[in-house]
Amino acid sequence: MEETRDQVIQSELAQVKQKAPLIEGVTLVTCVELSVRLSIKVTGQKHVTLIVMFPPKYPHEPLIMELKSKTLSEKLLDGLLKVCDEQAKKWLGQRQILLLTNFVLNFLHENPLCVCSDEIQTVKKNLLTSDDSLKLKQKTAEIGLKIKQDKYFMNIRIGVPEGYPAKQVTDVIFFSVEVDEHNYPELLKTNFAGQAIEIARRCVQPPLKKKPKDPPFQIKASLLPVCTFLVESLKKYPRMLCPLCKEQALPTNPDEKLSDPRKKVERVYCGHLFHFGCLKRYLRTPPFADGKMCPDCGKQIFHEKWKLSPQLAEARWAHKQARERELAEVMDFLE
Ligand SMILES: [Zn+2]
Ligand SMILES: [Zn+2]
């Protein structure tokens, strides 16, 4: 004879009481006929509460279920709930609570990127064009970004650490940013990756020098700021003009071999790109008094290769002028 609904429920409640606490990461909060509530936790961020109720025709109908979380996004929970509901339809006639609990637990284990699902949606919606792509690699907890601008491209892998975004910085990393392939100048690649890591660091690490009026430091999610920086930079640089000659700084065709070393680009402290030849001429031409400013943004030009004090620049200029005068005199003499 088939068990009645009540018999099924009573025996299932007894089974849940006995077995749920044995599953790693699962805590039984309440277990009564009106509702069963389980806490399912993989990390501090991957934590949901599963609430289930028995429908009138149980077990020949799926459980009535609800998911709550303080850390995961509503949209993700909605999606997960739909998947759970589909799954429960395959378990009709069976005791569903433990099956469902394990299903949710597995989902959290196998989808480490669920902790940044909102940020990923925003990146897709607000930053990428139809030329770009974003792929989730749940197995390695990585996000693959392929960004294109004109003839330039960069493929980037961003690794999201376990415990994101509240990762304690003392433990290690916030993030890894690896560039797989690209055709931007090498110096820009190094710069973009380095700056991306720095942006991520500032989201989780309080500033060394705290200003008295600063509000207390709070850890922020870093994926969106990092992707915003990377995508905007990769889109902007291929069309950036040299502030001096007002021509495009990078060659239109990235594969073009530069025969003229003066057309190589230099990126200075303010972020603007200059042709090597243009910058060199500019830095060596007076006035030097207050240092040299970027014509586009007015910030002083700093560059590793050009640590030139105004005095030294002045002296070099004077020396060059003297040489030219000497040459001129010699020329005069020859006439
Ligand atoms: Zn130029
Ligand atoms: Zn500038």
C-alpha cells in the first residue's frame, strides 16, 4: 500500500533531522511540517538559506521552495531557484529535501563566480560591445575577457580568489590579471595589468596614510572597477592622439613594423601617449623653468627615461645652442 502524504512527510522530517547535519556546510535551522529551513554555506560569501514547504500533493509535486542570501545577488538567486524547481520535477514521488540540499550545495561549489554575478552582468551590459566577449570559467574561477578596438585586441584572464570580495589581504591576493595574447605595445600591456592589480588592491586594503576626515575603510568589490579600467583603456588608447603633433599616437595597423624609432610611443605619468620623437624634442626645448607640462591635461610630465631636472635641461639646451653657434661660426669661416 502506498504511503499517505502525512506518512511521507513524517518519515522525511526524521530523515532530514538525522542526515542533514552530517553534510559538510549544512546546518538545520528548523525542521517542522510547516517549514524546513537549512543554512547552506561553502564560504562566507557563498551562503544561502533554503526554505521548503510541502505542497498539497507531496511527494507527487515539487517542494515549494525559497532561497535567501545576504551575500549573493537577487538575480542569481532567482535563476538558481528556477533551476532547482526544474530539478525537483525529476524527483516526483521521492523525498526531495536532501536531494535539493545537495543540489544547491553542489551549485555553490561548482560555480565559484556566483559571488560576482552582479558585477559580471554590469560588465556585459555597460562595458562590452558586440566585438568583445566575456566567458566564465567556473572550473578555475576565472573570467576571460576579449576586448577589441579597431585592429587592436587583448585577451585577459581575471582570477577571482576564494572568499572574494572580502579576502583578507594578508592572506595573499585579491585577484590575478593575466594577459594571454594581445597586439598592443608591450609597455601598455605591462602598464594596464599593473594598474588593474593596483585598483583591486585599493578596494580591499586601507590606505597607508589615513586622512583624518576619511570615513572608516570598507572593503569594496573590485571586479567591476578593474574591468571598467581595463576595457576603457583598451578602447581609448588606439585612438589617442599625441598631444604634441595631434596625430594618432599608435599606428593604425598594430602589425606594422616601425621603421622610424621616433614614432614609437611613450606613456607618461598622466596617462597620455606621446611619440618618442615629439616628446624628446619637447622636453629639450625651452622654457624649462617650472618643468614640462602635458599639453593635453596640464599635468607635469614624469617618465622613467626622462628624469630631467629643469637645470639639467637648461644646461643641455645651452650646450646645444653653443655647439650650433660654433658650427655656424665654422661655416661662416669656410665661406
Ligand atoms: Zn607626435
Ligand atoms: Zn596628459
